Amino acid sequence: MILKKCTFDELPSAMKSHIMFIRKIPVGEYRLAIWSKKDTLYYNDLKESEVKRFVTLIENEKRYLDGRTMNSIYKKYGSAVYFEIRDAHDYFLKKADEALAEKTVQEYMPIIEKAMDRPSIPLNHSLLKAMSHAADKGKFKFKEWSTDETYIYFMGYLLGSGKLKWEKQLS
């Protein structure tokens, strides 16, 4: 992460707008602003040790930041600094997740494309509907996916791994 110590007047215009209109910080109270897409942290009137601590928090690979640490930042620096760090951490995790997904796609896409050259298994809406109905009876564990997406994914996995055999009567 690039660290730049600067006053409010030295900030890029996009960051000035971010501070004034998104974070709603009065100009005289600007202490920290993070431009995640440019991997840059702008700061003013903060010790370098604190800035490095913030960078360590932002680049932490854990899903959630330590509550006591974040509460102490909130009490000492206010909500704007707290949310800048939290949002930058979320962005960092999202980018790391996207990079892992891209790597996985590069690794598995040739295998998937090779398998697609074989005759495909027909999509059976009645089977999906029955699986969705069974899953929606309080047993569904993957709230971030729709029921159909989940069962298509896992059914494909089980078929591909050979743990589930496709029955001719379902085609």
C-alpha cells in the first residue's frame, strides 16, 4: 500500500469529494482517507506507527477485524477513520477472493472445457424443483445462494466426481 502524508488541499479532487460528501468529514478534521482501487492511504497529523498499524489491519486476511482494536480506533479517531479502515479491509478481502477465483478458473477451465466436449447431462427442471422444495423445508444452509444455484452446483460436483450417477429416467 502506498502511504502519502498530505494536507486536505494536497489530496486528489476525488479524495476531497470522498472526504466531504461520502464520509462527511469537515475539512479541518481530515486525518485519513483510503483510495482502495489505487492502493493508496492518505493521512494527515497521524503518527507513522499508527498509519503502519492501520495498513496491517487493512491487509489482514481474517474475515473480521478484532473488535477491541477497532473499538479503540473508533474512540480515538472517530467514525470516519474507523469506516475507512473497515471498508478498505473489505475491499482488500474482495480483491484477494477475486484473485483466488481467477487462479482457480485458470486451473480448472481446461478440465471443464474438455469435459464439455462429451455429451452433456440434460437439465431437468422437475428434479431441480423437487430438490429446491426439499431444501426449503428449513434445512437449507447456504443463504448467500439461491436454492437452485446451490443444488445445480453440488449436483454437478457430485456427478463430476462420480459420487452421483445420472439415472436415465430423469432425462
